[in-house]
Amino acid sequence: MPPIIITSHNGAFALPAAMDILTSGGSAVDAVVLGCTMVEANPDDHTVGYSGLPNLLGQVELDASVMEGRGLRAGSVGALQGYQQAAQLAQHVMETLPHVLLGGDGPMRLAAEMGLAPTNLLTPEAEEIWKSRLDDVDDRDVSYLSRIREMVSMAAQDAEIAERTGTGEPPHGTVNFIAMDTHGDIACGVSTSGWAWKYPGRMGDSPIIGAGNYADNRWGAAACTGRGEMAQRCVTAHSVVTFMRFGMNIEEALRQAMLDLNQLDDPFASEMNILAMDKDGNPGGASSNPTKEYAVMTEGMTEPEMRPRTYVELDILSR
């Protein structure tokens, strides 16, 4: 089986290293975790890992998940503080614990047991971006809570902040990778610092198996970026895989999963993106943003190829 790996555009630089794992006979899950780990360490990306934008208290909280299509094994962590390797922790949960999701103090405890080095995730640049859209920084709890609706809407649409995140993404960006290895196994990995200025402890779709991440060798895999609460409520990643299971091709499955989002009653609705791969290794992507792309790399390629996502106009965004 020829290997293939795809990612959201902010993970493109990590594809050659991840492909090296696949071409050497390594597993799809190791490839996607390496990709996530490289993005988590990138200080220029303020939507994932180190230098991610913080919550309303100025704390960077990371979410991540991984899933294998063979055996449907999965692991995830939510609201991780003080360690940047969220995807590695999610893989460790999957491989060593009888659990799927760890939150609270659990991820930090596990990271310490693994011997990971603690990291101050909040960089001066990320802190400055965070402060730039807060009033009354000295009393930020009151300031934020008094205008949470305004802040969430702004976070989704502020072009200046999107530019300053380092990825062109709104400040709720994510990175995801989907790979198929030489054994025909599929795996998916997702990592994010979540929605900037979020309420402490908020988790989006990234650590929720079925919402932001799902993989099944029999049908394919999918992962989401954008407003996580939308994908949570529609179980969007699992929906894409289910639609392929019942006979839709990958583009049809992506389109239907996107259109299902229109049923939501959500005054905070914003951009949504899906990345997917079918059981034969065919890649695809969809977005409510007509300019959104994703990156693809196959065996023999010297550099990733950027491809357009299928544009799906969402009525919910114009209500």
C-alpha cells in the first residue's frame, strides 16, 4: 500500500519528516503524532501548542487526540497546561491507559510521569496579542464575562488577529494530520490551543473522539478545524466516516457533513473546515471558506502539494 499523509495548511512544513516515518515502514499513528509535535513546537503558530493564545485568565490550555483506524483505539487530553507535547500525551493515553480522555490535573500528572520537560507555553508575543483585545486587563474576569458574546464573535471574524496568529487562521485554529501507512492502516491526529479568550477549562472538538477526530480502516478518517462546538454538536468527523460507510464518495460525504451544520442554533457560528481520507487513501477537504487549502504528500514527492478544499456555503453563517 503506498503511503500518504495530509494536513491542514499550517502543518505542511512537517509532512516530509512524517513521510519519512511512513516510507521506512513506520506506523500511521507515529507519523501523525510527529507532525502534530512539530507544529506544537512552532512559536510562530499561535493556534497550536507552544505560543498558543491563552484563555481569559492568560493561561494556555492545549487539547489533542489521536485515533487508529485498526482496532479503533483512541486517546486524548484536554485543557493541558505547562507541557507542549499534547499529541504525544494523547498517544500515551491510548497506548498505556484503559481510558480515552484525560482532563483536569490528569494530563499534567501523566506528562510528569513520562518525563516530559515542563514548558511556559505563554510567549510574550502571544500575551501581547491576547491583551490587545481585552479591556480592563487588570480586572479581566469582569471585563471578559460582561461581554463574552462580543468577544467570541470578534475572535471568529477579526482579520487582524487572524493575520497575527501566524497561520492566517482565526484564533481558534487547529492542526490535523491523517495518514495511511504501508500496511494500509489509517490514523488521525489533532492538536490545538483552542479558542483564544475562552472560559478556563473549555474544550472544543479536538479532544472529543467522533467530533474533531475519527478513523476507521473500513471506511476512512476525518478531522475538523474551526468552531469546535459546532463539530461537537453534529459529531462531524464521525459523520463524514459514516457517510462514506453508507456509500457516499469522499466529496459527497464532506459536503453532507458540512451542510448538517446548518441545523444548529448557534449565534457564535463561524468558519468550519474538514479534512478527510477514504479507505483507499484518497484525500479530500471541505471548508466554509472558499480560499482554504490543505497539504498532501505521497511517496516519491520531494515537497508537499497544496490542494483546494471543496467550498460549501453555510447558511448558518449569514443568519
